[in-house]
Amino acid sequence: MSKYEILKWDAEFFGFSVAKILPKKLDLADLEKILKELKKKNVKLVYWATDNKDKDSQKHAKKFDGFLTGKKITYVKDLTKNTKFPETELIKIEKYTEKIPNSDLLNLIIQGGIYSRFYVDPKISKKKYEELHKLWITNSVKNNTIFINKNRNHIIGFVSLNEKNHRGNIDFIVVEKKYRGKGLATALMNRAHNWFVSKGYKLVQADAQQENINACNMYERLGYYIEKIDSYYHFWL
């Protein structure tokens, strides 16, 4: 069984060959063998998500110049403990119904992605980062359920919902910087939780970069627990 996968979509997007290493734990010899094999295949960029608890794999990654782009926390919440999550009329949450993202959503996704590994990696240009996130929100509008909050017809926050691992999934939540700390994120999350409950989901999950302290604090305040932490490395060959 192969220990890596060539990523066709990423290659088409970046314009060079991209792969990801599949096992979360590897000894030094295996990692060296995989990287050498991928280099022979003219792969330029390699992703590797390691188990954050496995210090040896992280040492091995650094030995081969792996760039740590961040630590991704997967949070999980049990929805069966509540039949209804509180919503307030003071913060109006509505469903986004347009078929393409408007300029507000495009601006918010760029603003909200600054902890993304594609933003953190200095070898990936800001232009490609923005292009990638604009593609993400375009696909999200087509395939996900999105709830928004407006201020004078200007979208100042949104949450995007889908399914992952047979669970409800918070795909992304962003609130415009100057409106943070006013309860908007909580209102969006409560609407999301009620929507997931209405669809019969018992669990909901969300990913956040450990460096995004505000997001992590929000999930923990709302009763999410940490399921796992992965350290993400990029290798440029």
C-alpha cells in the first residue's frame, strides 16, 4: 500500500506536482525514502499531517527541512445534550441564498484565513492564497449551507456548514474584525447547532489552528472538546 498520494487538484491549481504523505507516524528511514521517491517523480511540494503527540515524527520532519505551518485542532461537540440552542432576535441570522459569493463573503474569507497553512507558508504567494480561498468560498456557496449576519445590508459574519466523517461540520466561521466580541460568533454557532439538530446529527466537529486563540477559546466556551491535534508540515523538494 502506498504511503503517499499525488494530489491532482493541488497540482493543477499551483502549476507543479503536489503530494501528501498518508501515515501520521514514520521513522526517519521511511520518511527519507518517501521524500526521495517523490523528488524523483518531480514532486515539488509535499504535505504531511503528523500526530502532535508523536515527537519523533516531528523531529524527523525538521531534519528534512519540513516547515511547520501550524497545529490543527479538531474539536467535537455532543449535540444530544441540548434540544434547543438559544437564539436572540437582537442578532438576526439568515440563510445566504445567492448562487455565487458576493464581495462581502470574498473579503471575509480572505480576512478569516490568515491562520491557514497556505497563508503561513512563505513560499506560497499571497495571490495564490487569496485565489485558493476565493475558490473555497465559491464551492462552499454551491455545496454547503451558509448562515450570515448583516449590518445595513453588509455581511459582517458567516458560518458555513456541511458534513464530515458522518458528523455535522463547521467548515468555516468568520466575523469581521471590528464586530468581534459582540456575541455574533456565538449567535452564528447557535444557529448552526440548531440546524444540525434539525438534520439529525448527534455530533458536530470543527477544525481550528492552535495559533487562532480566539477561535479555540470560542469552541471550548461552547462546550467543544479536543479530539486530536495534528502538526502540519510542508516539504519543498
